Amino acid sequence: MYTYLKIVVLLITIKSSLGFIHGHERHLVTPGQFPSVVSISIAQYAQHYCGGVIISKKWVLTAARCVTNTIPGEYHLVVGSTHLSNGTKINITTIKVHPDFDQKNLHNDIALVKPQKEFTFGDNLKPAEVSKISINSSGVVVGWDENRDEAEFINVRILSSEECEKLEEDANEREKSSSGQVCGYGGVGVGLCFGDWGNPLMVEGKLVALASYSVESCGLGFPDMYTDVSYHWDWIKKNM
């Protein structure tokens, strides 16, 4: 009963505000442009829930907040297409959440998800190459807009902690970033929202971070926080 109620609440929340607050900055993904990006969907309702990114034939990275206190059978992956309705659905068999994930402040917000069968790579399905973050570099966050059944991306700039804190000054809820977190900013009306957690932040086509949370309500001109993938790479390699 708890699981059923939890899923119903999630569906209502996600449907009411799903995907990027993109404004004029919305860009559609073309086939093969970001072939490592996947959707993690609620299996019972075929409802997009979070983003993820393929890193090998057997593993997907996502945000820990998406899969904590759940069982693998509640979700499946949608892969291989820029349209959710055309993607291949694959059941999830294993979930590994970072042992130091903090649900309150979302530190170490990273998890591994294993599909029921290995991926078969091709032009529209490939693993991401991981790279280290460079402050002040520009990148894109790739995710899903289920209302339009399309993959899309927004442009963001990776900020220093000092610049991030300055932009957070007027926020009602300010969170000081920790090691393993990075701040990204797309401008007023451009940012993350429900359904975007776990989306990959890519710089020059390489994976650098995963969408973790918005500092304030979606798209109000405050920065968004991301989990640094290279910072957690030792844990990832150990658990793959």
C-alpha cells in the first residue's frame, strides 16, 4: 500500500511540473546527438520519473534521490530514442545507492542502476565518456519533456562556489555546496524541475555531472546543483 500511494503522489507531482523550465532556451535533441541519455520510468504507469546516463553495457548512472527506498521492479529504462514513446523499455534488476547519500542535503546524490539485459550499442545507444569538471566552462543538460514526448537540452555555465553563493543570496533556502557537488546556471526561466533529477550535464559531449536539485523553485533565476561524477568515480568503478 505504501508503495502504491508513493507512486500516485509522485505521478501527480511530476505531471503538474515536468521537465525543464526552458522558456526560449529549449533545444530539441536530434537522433544520435546524445545516445547515452535514458529515461527512468515508473513501470506500472509508463510514466517518466527521472533521467539517467549509460556508462557501460551493464550500468546506468542516476541521482540517488530517484531510486532510494525503492525496489528495482518499480521502474524500467527507456533507451535508444529521442521520443519516449518510441524507446526500448528494459526492466531494472539492481539498484546501488551511494552509501553516504544524505537525503536531507542531497550530498553524494548518485546511484547505479543495472538493466535486465546488456545494452546493444549502435548509433542511437552508446555509453558516455566521463570527464572532469572545469569551472566556468559551458555545457548542456539533457533530459525529457514527457508532455511533448521529446528529449531536449538547455545550456548552462558551471560556476565557482563563490559565484554560486552570490546568486543564492536572495533564495529562501540556501544550501552550501559540499565536495562532490557543482553549481550550474542557465539564467532566469532556464533550469531544472521535477523529472530532471539524474539528467546528465555534458561538456563537449562528455559526462561531468548529474542533476541533483534546484536551489529554489524551478526557473526563478537561481542556480541548480549537480553531483560531480569524476569525484565519485572510485565508488562507481568499485560497484560496477
